[in-house]
Amino acid sequence: MLEHKKHNKFAALLGAAALIMSTPALAVAATATAPDATSAAAASAPAADAAATSTDDSSASTAALPKKVDVDFVSMFSGATWTVKIVMTLLAVCSVISWVLLVMKMMDFGSLNRVTTQFLEAYRGARSIADINRIATSDEFAGNPLADMAAVATEEVQLSKQAGLSVSGEHRDATLHRAEASVAAVQAGLAKRLSGGLSFLASVGSTGPFVGLFGTVYGIMYSFIGISNSGTTNLAVVAPGIAEALMATGLGLIAAIPAVVMYNLFNTGITNYGTRSEQFVSELMNSLSRQLDKGA
């Protein structure tokens, strides 16, 4: 009986000792778990704050973005100053006139070369001064420069004959000289006729970019004055005025570049036709000289 009581006491002591030893471990585990939870909560809180801040910043930046503005030719022209509008209108009118001149000159040169070729074919079939005069004064070749040259030259020979001059004798050289002078007068009129409009094209080609640049400089200056008055350098506020000003330079180039190309094209055509007329004058004077030597 006493021995059984001793065993019970001993077991109770062992249980108490085990309980005491296990209590610090539980406390440590609880202590370790608590900071981890606290750390997780602390870490999640800044993350939530950062997400909220990012959302707020995104909303603020989206709200701060300027509204998109549609920019086209009509809106830029209507928004420009009156000085820039006048410059752009002037350049547009000059460009239209240049294209009208292009169409007219191309039609004129095409008709001129075609009729000239037909006249030369008919002229080379003539056998006398009277035949040359008849072909040159026909309605088919009326207004053609080479036909006019042949007409005035043969008429001068006929007038000399009617005046009683010896066109095949002692007055031959004087008659040819007067005929050549009459041809030279027609040639002078030909140069004036063919060069019509070239001075305008040359003026537009040489001054168009500078006129457009003047509009650009004035428009940019006006934009900077507006920036100074508004006190803002926001690109959305500055860009439209600068775009309107730069459009003036663009119109200047649009007017000038075709004008320069057209000028060079027509100048080449005039030179080629001038060479053709010079060759014809030589051919005509040789033909008159030959006919006079034959006693025509």
C-alpha cells in the first residue's frame, strides 16, 4: 500500500516536470508565430497603400492628359492669324495660276509643233516663190510662226518686183536683206509669244518659299506672344499655332516647286522651237536665193 502511494507520487512529479518543461516551448512557438503574423500584416498594409496610391496616380495622370484635338487643313487655316491667312491664300492662288499656265502652255506647244510639222512638209513641196507664198498664207497654217516668216519673206520679194527692182540682178542682195529683216521681226514676236507666262513662273518659283517663310515667322512669333500671355508652355496649347505657321511654308514650297519645274520645261521647249525656227530661216533664205538666181 505504501509502495503504491510512492509510485503515484513519483508519476505525479514526472507529469508536473514534463508540463513545466513544455510550457516555455509553447510560449516560444506562440511568440514566433505572432511576429510572423504581425510582419505579414505590416507587409500587406504598405502593398495595399502602394496599390491605392498607384491607382490614384493613374487616375490623376489620365485626368491630366489633354483632350485630343483633330487638326486638318481647314481647321489650321481658320485658326491662323489674318496675316498668315493672306499669305496662304496668295500662295494658293499662285499655285492655281501656275497649273493653269501649265495646261495652256502644253496645249499651245503641242498644237504649235504639230502645225509646224505639217507646214514644213507642204513648204518643201513648193517649186517657186509664188508657191511658197500661197502655202504660207493659206488658212490651214494661219498664225503659225514659220508660215508667217515664209509669208513676209516672199511678200517682200514680190513687193520688190512690183516696185520695178531687178530682184534677180543688181537688187538681188538688197532684196534678200529686206526679206531677212522681215523674217527677223517675226522671230522677235515669236520669242515674245512663246515666253508669255514664264516671268510669272520664275517669280513664283524664286519668291514662293520666302513668302511662305514670312508667314511662318509671323505665325510662330504670334504663338510665342500667346504663350507669354497665357503663362503656359503646355504642348497642347502651343502646337496648333506652330502647325498653322508651318503650313505657310508648306504652301510656299507647294507653289514654288511646280513653278520651277514648269519654267524649266517651257524654257527647254522654247529653246528647241527657237532652234527649229533658226534652221527654217536658213532653209528659207537659201530657197529664196536659189529662186532669185533662177530668175523667179
